[in-house]
Amino acid sequence: MEKHLVIVGGGPAGLRAAEVAAAAGIRISLYEAKRSVGRKFLVAGKGGFNITHAEDVSLFATRYRGPEQPPEFWDRALAAFSNTDLRGWAARLDVGTFVASSGRVYPKALKAAPLLRAWLRRLKNRGVSFHVNHRLVGLEKGERFHLQFETPDGCEKVDADAVVLAMGGGSWPQTGSDGTWVGLLESLGIAVNTLTSANCGWEVPWASSVLEEGEGKALKNLVLRAGEVEARGELVITRYGLEGGPIYQLGPALKAMKEPVLEIDFKPTFTEEKLVAKMESARRNFLAEARVRWKLSAEACLILESLYGPFESAEALAKVTKRCQLPLIGPRPIAEAISSAGGVRWCELDEDLMVKKLPGLFVAGEMIDWEAPTGGYLMQGCFASGTLTGQAAESFLNPAADA
């Protein structure tokens, strides 16, 4: 009898698992809760669609973190499907890519839709059947897996010989990545760490003076620290706090703090002593003088004034300009986050991402407890883990072929 693989989730991890397994001739049915697949894929594409990063794969593997994460997992996952492989894969779909000065890799068209359309055509040509508006609400294991889906037409039951779950984390719930699967997996005895915000803005108790003049403005050329972890770049002042790549990178370190504090160096190219020397004979109006002599931005001045002002000396201003201690309230809600931390615990999975206590059930993508910074690492992680689960599901269903 022909073996049947069911994949739940139409994001990059699920689609990639389907592609890999379909190449081996397995019958595949892919189920998606929303009315179309690839919705988070398309949302990610609104910013130019950063699909991976061009850095060396040995460094690439260090970008992933998570409690209990096996130390060699990402080396093995990226060996199965690397950043170079991803660019070659896109080229075979007639989608050219380029490397930006940041090292981020983008399609030449800077759009996700052409790539997604070409990918879906390939999957349909390989016999993958798609079932949208199907939300997984039940999963049991007997001789086969028994899945239950909620659909606009009522309940639908499906049997499968193996299952890949790739339903995403908890961010961007409007795309279907809403984390509602947590209760279902916990009912099966699968341990799940709480889903939390990752790659998100942080809330700051701004003074009204900062918001009145600074909201929406950028703080540029910063060096930021959270404990021993450092990041560089720019941030944007928002009504609730701060947004931007550097604070996303520092998220794990900030979350580890009992009372999170962001240290900001507003003038990283100058030492404290050099800043004081640039003040020369100034004896008053130090912030106004810093605007001219240090080229300190108006927004930085607002923040420093609200936290430390008034300033009685150049030395006092230089000290906090280099080491501004900005207290944070906490991360923004998970629904606003680019990605999420938490998920299925690594101890529940074998090296092929199969659930140990339910052989034939695999998990891929952001459902697993890992996180990574923006810059192409998230997308690459989903593609690589989807590749592993596709290969592992094929081996599980066709063990003789691997003998």
C-alpha cells in the first residue's frame, strides 16, 4: 500500500519538507489553517524578502540558540541545506539572488510572491495535494496517525503513516502562526516551553518630552550593550519604546536580566576624554554645545536630559553619553514580534527531529525551541529544518530504500 505523509503547516518549513519527501515519490497531503499557504512568507517579503545570509556557514551555525539545543545540530542542519544551497535552489526556480553590502541575501526582484508561485507550481507538479482552511484540532496514534481538522464544512478526519508538524511559532498570528498547537501537543505528553517574543521591540518608560519631539525619529550610529553582549546600528523611538535590529539581537541577553537595562554609547567613535576635550572652554549649556561640538543628535539630547539632566559639567555629560543606562519595562507582545522563542523542547526530539515517544511524528521550523536574529537566519533555519524532516520522514516511510 502506498504510504501517506501528512504535513501540517504551509510555511517555508512545511513546504520544504513536502518538496524533499515528494522527490522520493511519497504521496503527500499538506494542510494549512488559513485560506492560502505561504502567508508569513509573503509578509516577510514586504521588507524586501531577506531569504538568507552570505556569511561562512561555520559562523552561521552560531547564530541559533535555545535551551537544551544540541551543540552540533545546526552544523548538521546547514550541511543538509546551507545558505549556498538555498541560493542554488532559488536559481533553479528561475529566481536570481544577490548579496547586499550587509551580507543579507535577497531575490533580485525584492519580492516573495514570484518565488512562492514558482515553488508551488513545482510542488503541485510533483503531486503534493494542498488543503487550505483546515485547522488541526486532533491527533492520535494507533497503527497509523489519525488527524482531525476543523474546516468551513465541518470536521474532517485523515489517516497518515507519518506526520510533519510545521505550524510556526506564536508571532504574526494573522498569518496562521498563532501557537494554538501548544495545548494539542501537551495533551499528547510532549513538553513545550512557553512561547515568548523574539526579535521584537522593547518598552521604555519615556518622559513626555522625549515622545513629544522624538517619536518616530532614528537614533543612529550606536553601540548598544546588554550585559556582556554588544550590538551596533540604529534604533527608532516609538510611542512605547524602541525598535530596531540591534535591540532584536540583544533580546536574549535582555530577557535574562532580572531588571533589563540597555546601555547606549551615543558617540562610539570618540573616547570620553576626547569628548571632554572637544568642549574646550564651554562652561554652561552643555547639551546645546554638544549638539554642535559632538554632533550629538537632538533625540539623544532629549534622552540624556530626561534621564540625567541638568548637566553641570562636560565631564558629567561625556560620561553618560558613552554609557547611558536606559531602563526597560519588557519586550512587546508576541503578536507584534518578528519571531518567537520557546516551543517543543529539544529533549522530546531525536536527531532527525522525530518525537521520541511517537515514532513517525516530526516537528520542523519555529515550533521547536530555537531563536535566531533577523538577517536571513530565521528563514534559513526553517528551510534547513524542513529539509531534515523531509529526509527523515522519507527514510521512516521507506526504510528499505536506505538499507
